[in-house]
Amino acid sequence: MKIRIKFAKYGTMKFIGHLDMMRFFQKAIRRAGIDIKYSEGFSPHQIMSFAAPLGVGIESCGEYMDIEVLSMTSTQDIKDALNRVMVDGVEVLSVTVLPEQAKNAMASVAAASYRLQMKEGAFPIDHLEDKVKAFYGEESIPYTKETKKSVVEVDLKQGIYEIGVDSDGAIMMLVNASSSGNIKPTVVFEKLCQFVNLEIPQLSYQVTRLETYTDIAKAGEEHVFIPLADVG
Amino acid sequence: MRKLALNDDILMQVEKPARYIGNEVNSVIKDKTQVAVRFAMCFPDVYEIGMSHLGIQIIYSMLNEWEDVWCERVYSPWVDLDKIMREKHIPLFGLESQEPVKDMDFLGITIQYEMCYTNILQVLDLAQIPLLAAERGEGMPIVIGGGPCTYNPEPIADFFDLFYIGEGETQYRKLFDWYIENRAKGGTREDFLRGAAKIPGIYVPQFYEELYNEDGTVKGRRKQYDDIPDTILKEIVMDVTDAHYPLKPVVPFIKVTQDRVVLEIQRGCIRGCRFCQAGQLYRPVRERNVDKLKSYAVQMLKNTGHEEISLSSLSSSDYSHLDELLDFLIEDCSQKHTNISLPSLRIDAFSLDVMSKVQDVKKSSLTFAPEAGSQRLRDVINKGLTEEVILKGAALAFEGGWTRVKLYFMLGLPTETEEDIKGIGDLSNKIAATFFDTVPKDKRVNGKVQIVTSTSFFIPKPFTPFQWATMCTKEEFLEKAYQTKQGIMEQLNQKSIKYNWHEADVSVLEGVFARGDRKISQVILEAYKRGCIFDAWSEYFHNDVWMQCFEDCGVDIGFYTTRERPDDERFPWDFIDCGVTKEFLLREWKKAQDETVSSNCKVQCQGCGANRFGGGICYENR
Ligand code: SF4
């Protein structure tokens, strides 16, 4: 049986990297006594798939991982068992059963929503909402993406599905998070800062991933994003 | 949520911020207003090393079981954070409360190897505690040293308020009760230390002065008060089965060296290898009850979620219920998808059978530690492993499908000759030849055999029969490594043998610290002031700085390493009594020179003196 687990990661836990979070959950699942499926061989490992990796320093209330279990009583029991063995800063939010044919968490990811807020006070940008609108109104938002292997010109605008400001003055955005077109929220923010001619150091604001989405639209149609937890 | 001692900017800047945030599974948070004693337990090396140490987990768990005590963990900040903390004057903090160590009652430092001595100073300095015990005022934590290196505490005596000699389980309650009582009476730091000096196992170095002869050797000791002991007898737990054991060890977020459940099956070793310090310090052997161990294994795996378990002891093959324990673990672990990491066992049919059950034979390797290349020298060091046994074990293993062998030797052992060194290559070659003889061509799994021969340099340690031995110079060590290499290159099967050797610089320094006296502390202090920390990490070890410090302090390295010591020399550590008598050690030193072996404790008692503790192997039916 395939199970999807949604969890939040915040506070001091934002300093724990992706691979260490996987190790953390592997051990947590053993502590919780969940009847998870293992691979064969001399050093068996748990069948487990994480959705989109979360960068160190970012908080989230929309993280996902899929596991395969051999038996269980109820999804509620799994949720409770896991929450009993968590640490401060990690909380299991929901556990759902996936349809057999569902793609795994990692392959499903299409988009993610983020919230960016100054750690102290508000963004020092006057008329923030108008500026964000104007920024998103640009024809294109060119960005030079440098990786170890290559330097490519991309148009960020293609991957920004929504961007705005909430009532607390935080910047909200929904961006591409698929393996092929992932956009970092900090990169979008950097471009916004350039647009308004400001420099805001990365560590002065907190990024929170709010939700991770999959796209259920048919090929060629407009995106239809639903949270990973709503699959099935 | 706890407020961290380091802000986001710093944590995002340093490598592996998880080293500094605490919050791990099974870490203990208490209300500081509800405890009487706050204890910072430190391993003076980086988190990943310190977190792998069983002793700290035992003490941490034991102290936190007491309602009125809160024990936290402290490790050496890595060099990146070290720099930032100095620049910004951030005081070193406990991982649990994230509060400064200097505000706690005790700072306990476990000292497992000599090369961490400058890291002790780093920890004190970052904690903003004066480096010298004499300069610490009221209100500063009491700095305690413990662990194997404290059996010769003199080289670091100036930095500690007190040393706890021996096993940690026994005297902490008494020490804390006295601390609380003294504080309630309005007693001073000095009052506390005076009282502490009378608690068994506790040594307060500032109350003693080391006196020297004209030639620099120790003449005697003068104590400041009549009512404090002349010798300090090590503390020991006789009933290890009922001693405290950490059933809920802290589980790190990041990968650490020992990332698994550790079961300590016994303390001590029956063997009596003459170079080995642990083998003498932890006498007599005391075994843990096997049923207790089984139940610990189950509980600890459940409480940690670790996917691996390993056994810890100096010589696991000697544990009397090893087969029963391993059978249980193999059975239980395979159900739970848990790996068993085996300690190095004596290679025989039994251990090979066990190994084939828990590891992939094709990928794993066999380990032999003959320590010396010839039978003559193995007799000198009392390593009861013969060539015949090694070759027989190897043949068995090759038949079972193994193709990799690791061999460990020491260079620079007392009485060593060129012949003995040549023996290292010869033995490596014979093992390779055994492979070709036992495994027919069409059955050679990886096609060939791989032998990795490693040598380390012998360092004489206190409380061993070799404490009288001279140590080689760096040049002699390197020459011996060169000879070993040549000896291997001359072998018929040299293509199957890979040779590794250690740096010689660190060994020389370790030799000085191991048998040093109080005069050494000024050199350590000076080296620290000139920037030496993390000496155990080759990339941060600055031999030239150290050499300059010895010269500038006027301390002669040869006095501690290469000098011949007469039988009746008084050693700096003689005032510590580890149970084994100096007469026994001297007897063994003479037997070594006669190339005579001594039986192990199970075969025949050698009268080492450790029977005075009234238990363990000395009294069990053999
Ligand atoms: S007294 Fe005898 S049996 Fe006991 S530890 Fe010493 S040598 Fe071994």
C-alpha cells in the first residue's frame, strides 16, 4: 500500500538538510513501528520517496514523502505514531492512501507556493503591491542560471504562475518546482529587488514553502494545480 | 521553541549547522530553575566524533536520570565557527539549553586521545573560562577531566580543577551532593575542591606539587594538605550488568562516525598485550549478562530507530556468551531489517560463519592484527597470535569466498630488528600465496586477492609493561616504514599487497604527551596560543609550530621519548593506582626482554594486582 505523508518543518529544524531529513524519517518510521516495505539484499533500505528537496534555511508547511507499507490499521494511527516520535520543528500534518497507479511524490511535483517575509519589520519597499504587479507585468524576466556545468538564459516569467502580496505585507508566489523547471523563490525575489533598485540581504528575510502541488491537467491544457495530499 | 545561541546568519555561514542546534531525538531538556546542578559534558573534538563516543552517552543518560541534575553536551566548534565565535565574542554554549557553559556548575571533559589537548584549551577559551585552574574565580564552572588520558594527568594538570580517575558511574552523585552541600553552607571554590579531594577517585592537581631531580626526572610529590590522599585509586564498577546503561541514546541528525546502537558487552581484556594501555587500565574483565544485553539491544533499536547495531569491547571473541548473543541478534535483526556491524573477531570457523550471515562476503574484508612481523617479536609483545593460526584462518576464509584481507602491524616495538620488519612483507606474501593455493583459478570470485598491510608507530604508554621502553625518533620511524615498503616490494605476490603507513610527526608528539610530566603543560599552552587546535586532524596539525614551542619553552623532546628509563625510575603517573601493580608491569617488561609470553587471565592468573577489586575474571570459574 502506498502512503503519502505531509509534514511541516520549521524553527531550528530548518537547518537540517534534505538528506539528513530523509535519514531522520527513516529512523522515525522505525521508532514508530510502522510496517514499511524494505528492499532486498544485504543492507535493506526502506521504500521511500521525497517530493521536492527543501533548501537549508527554508521553513515549510507543505513537505511530502511517500512510503510503501505492508500493513496498517488506519492513516490516523500512522499519523499519531509518527507524531509521537517527532522532534520540535517537525510535525506530520496528514497521511493519505495513494491510488496504486499514482506517480511517486518526486515525479508528481509541478509547482510550489512560497511566502517571503522580513525576519524583522516589513520589506523596505514603498507601494510593494504595485511594484510586484509591475514586476510581473514585464514582458519577460530574463535570468542567467549558472550551474557547475553550464550557463543558460532562462525567462523566469514562464515559471512564475502567481505572485502577490498578502495582508501582512509578505510576498506570496506560486512557481514551477518540477525537476526540469524548478525556480528558487529567492531568485525571483532577487530579480524583484533589482527591478526596484534595492538590495536586501538573503538572510534578512525568511522563506516558507506553503504547499507543494501536482498538475492534473491533460497535456497541452492550462495547468490545474492541486496539493500533493489531494491526489486520489 | 528554544532560542538558539547562534543567529541565522552564522548558522547559514558555517559547515553543518546541525552540529550546533541540539534538538536531537532523546536529547534532554529540563527546566533550569528546577535543577540544583548544571553539568556540561564535553568531548573536545568535532560533533561527529564526540557524538560517537559511548562513555558520554552513558554519563549523559545517568546524570539526566537524576531529577536535580541537568547534563548537556558540548563539542569543539569546527574551525569555521571557532573563528566567528572569537571575532564576535560569542561564549561557548550547551547544545540543549543553548546557554553559556560558563554559567553552569561543572564542565566535564572526556579525554580519549592525547592529540586533543589543545582542543581542551579551545573549549575553555571559547567558553570564556580562564585556561589555568589557578586563575578561575568563584562562580566559574568546576572543570573536570576524565577518560583514559587522565591516567597520566600531569601534562594537562594545570588546566583542570579536578580529575575523575576511572569509570564514571560511581562517584558523581557523591561529588554533586558535596557541591550542593558546600554551596548551601556558603563555602568557597577552595572549600569545595578540598572536600572533593577526599572523594575516592578524585584528584585535585593544584593541591600537589611535582618535585624533580637534577636530571629532570620526578623526585616525588608534595601535597598541600595532610588529609588528602597520596595515591589515587581508580574508580571501577564491579557489577557491570546492573550499572546504568543509556537505553535512549541521543540520535544525531547528521551522519556521525558511530551511527548505530552500541552494545558494550564487557569491560576490560584478558589478553595482556604488552603495548596496550586499555588492556591494563580496565582490568579486571567484567562481562555483562547476556540476557540483559539482548533486552538492551531490542529497547535501544526501538528507542533510536537506528538501522545498525554493533558490539563494543576490547576483544569480543573472548566474551563467553558471544555465540548466544550473535545468534539472537542475527535472528532478531533480520526481522527488523537491522544490520549488524561486527567488531573485529578472531578469525575462525565460528566467526566466519557469523560474518557470512551478516555481510556480503564479496565486499567485506577480514582483519588480522598480528602487530609484529615475526613470532619472536610477537612473543615480546605477548600477542598470542601465531602465523599458523593466521594462515589457517585465511585459508578458511578464502574457501568461504573472501578475497580481501587487512593486516595491522606496529613499527618501532622494543627489541625490533630488520628481520622482524622483513617478516611483515613475508607474512603478507604468505597470505597472498595461501589464496592462490586454496582457491582454484576458476573459483576466484574477484579474480584476485587484495591484501592491505598497514603499520602504525609504537608509542610507549603509562601503565603498560612498555612504559620503560625507549621510543624511536621520527627519522627511525620513517626508515622502518621504508624498510617495510622495500620488504613488501621484494615479495613474489607484491602486486596483491598494498602498504599504508602513518605520519611520524604526530606519533612523536603523542609519545611526549603520553609519558609527560607537568613541565609539558606550558608547551601545550604555548602551542595553543600560537594557533594550534585540532591536532588530530592532519590538515590542521602544524608540526613546525609545535617544534618551535618545545624549543622556546626549553623542553627536550628526547627526554620523554628516546631516553632509557631505569627500572627504578619514579614516573609522573606513579601516584595513580589503576589496580595493576608496578611490580607486575616490571615483571612483564623483563619477560618481554626474555621473549617469554604470559598466559591470559582465563588460562592462568598472572597476579597483576587487579584482583583487589574483588570481582570479575579474577574470581570467576575459569
Ligand atoms: S589478577 Fe589475575 S585474573 Fe585478575 S586481572 Fe590480574 S592477571 Fe587477570
